[in-house]
Amino acid sequence: MEKKLPESVVLFERDLQVLKLMALGLSVPELAEQLFVGELTAKSLCKRVEEKLGTDNLEEIRSYAKGLRLI
């Protein structure tokens, strides 16, 4: 199932990159390596995306990513 973002949610380019990597199941260290940032920054980026989407559930995150055609 694909979820659509509420109109009030704004995802910037970096948010979309993070969302895609999260949806692909990358760990925080792997995500940090892909984005060329430290692990604390990667963790913060993930948290920001989760807060914007209102979920930390991986299946819902994947559903949003599919809805946005990121995966």
C-alpha cells in the first residue's frame, strides 16, 4: 500500500534522500556513509523525517517512499 503525504508536510531534497535510504533498510552508520555525514547527523536526519511523517514505523516509511516513487 502506498501512502500519500498530507498537503501540510514539506519534504526537502535531503529529506527525500534520507527517506529513500531509510525505506531501503539502511542502518544509521550505512546511511551516514551514503550521505557523507557523521552518524549523529544521520540519526538527526532520520528523526526529522520521522517527525515530519508522524511515524517511526519502517513499513509506513516504506509506504510513503513508494507513494513518492522513491523506491
